[in-house]
Amino acid sequence: MSATIIDGKAAAQDLRARIAALVPDFVTAAGRKPGLTVVLVGEDPASAVYVRSKGVATEAAGMKSDTIRLPAETTQDELLDLVRALNADDSVDGILVQLPLPKQIDENAVIAAIDPDKDVDGFHPVNAGRLATGLPGFVPCTPLGCLMMLKTQLGTLAGREAVVIGRSNIVGKPMAQLLLGESCTVTIAHSKTRDLPAVVRRADIVVAAVGRPEMVQADWIKPGATVIDVGINRIDAGEGKTRLVGDVAFDAVSQVAGAITPVPGGVGPMTIAVLLRNALVAAYRNAGVPLAPDAI
Ligand code: GUN
């Protein structure tokens, strides 16, 4: 069997088009554009690339994008002051502080300082609590993008066995909460899980988010299962070259799975699209403009 390849680029384009179509209604109602502010501290090259692409995508959706760049030696108090100023600024709908932060700054303190209703990353403990208790809030972009792709691929998820490999606050835990919210039977596997292959073999849905290149093997996968690969690992490809691979051994697993996301071109493109979605939802909510619950 050969799996259906889930096209994350196409899914992201579709979501971005739906977002862009909702922006003019907001502008008419609120008299301003939805605004996303991204804060980058220091000169980490990978972060700089991510932040630039977030800005470009925000503008392309017709939204206002601001990027605030601070030097690597910025103190925690300086960053907290900036976050509080952004919280108080009504033209700022969404705030994203790019991680990782320099080591003199406590990431948790910064995340906790962001107004939960502007927390488009969904990292604030209030938003984690809202997700866990089924209240409306912001959900981290990567797992929400994975859920959107799963629902497009499978329709209803209720009753399916889901195994999430990885228990990070950013992907694994919120992914498990989202799948539970869809009435899946959810297992969270991690580095201490006994007989991981046997656990994964139970799954109708596998979400791999561990950061270990090509760890998930073909004989771990129940035939026909849907496999979502969140990993982005750069590995040595010989002759001085590198290539990107996921956490799933794609070529072999795609012979067994029913559907699978590729790396690159799977989960990655959806993450930025969901960020724009969260920023637009923040704008509607914070400006008090009604938005149908299933609009986006
Ligand atoms: N660094 C890498 N990915 C992310 C993300 O999704 N949000 C933030 N704030 N920082 C990141």
C-alpha cells in the first residue's frame, strides 16, 4: 500500500485565503487592520528567518505586522516592560515573543506576562488551562494545524485511537488535549514509555513530535493509520550537504500508513497559517466584532 500524502502547503494556502477573505470585514467593522507584533531578542539566525517569514505572511493576509528587534543583552525587566506596553496598546491584537530567549531571561516569566487574550502562540498557562477545560482561548499553532489536517483527512475523529509521541508544552500536551476534545482515545508516549513500538501500533492516528530524526519505523504503524510528522531535523546527507527529515522514516512508513505528512511541506506550512488565524481571531475578539464560531 502507498499512503496518501497530506499536502500541508495546499492546506496552508487554503487557510490563508480564508483568513485574507475575513480581514476586510474586520477593517470595515473596527476601522483598522488586525495587528500582530512579533518580538525578537538577539540574533539567532534561525529565529530571524522565522520572524521574517511571519512578518511577510502577516502582511500578505492584509494584516498589520510589526517586528520589534531587541539586542541580545536585553534584560528580563526591559522585555517585561515592553510586553506590558504591548498589552496596553489597543492597536496590538496579537503578541508573539520569539523563543528561545537569551539565557538571562526566564521564558516562563515572559510568557506569563503576555495578556492571555493577545497570546496568539497559546503558550500562556491561562490558555493551556482553557484548552484543558474546553473553554475558548488560544491553542498553540502547530498542534492546531495538525488537528485541522487530521479533520480534513479523516472527517470525524471520535472513537479513534490516537498516540502522541512527545510531551512538550508546545506540541505534545496541547495536541493530546485537542484529540481528547475530538473524543479520541489518547495516549501520550515519551522517552520513558515502555515498548513504544507496541504502543504506537495501536494507533489509528500517530502524531510524532520528539525531535529524533526518522525514529518512527514502518513496523510501528498499523496498516492504514494516519501519520502526522511534526519533526524538522537537519541531518548529514554526505558530501558536505544536509537535508531535512522528520521524526518518521517517511519512505518506509508511507508503504504502510493510509496517509502521511511529508517533511518539508507537511506540518510546517500550516503553523504560520494558524498563527495568522489566531491573530485574526484575537483581533475580532479584542475589538468586540462578532465572528461566527465556525468562520475559520
Ligand atoms: N520558536 C520556534 N517556534 C516558535 C513558536 O511557534 N512560537 C514562538 N514564540 N517561538 C518559537
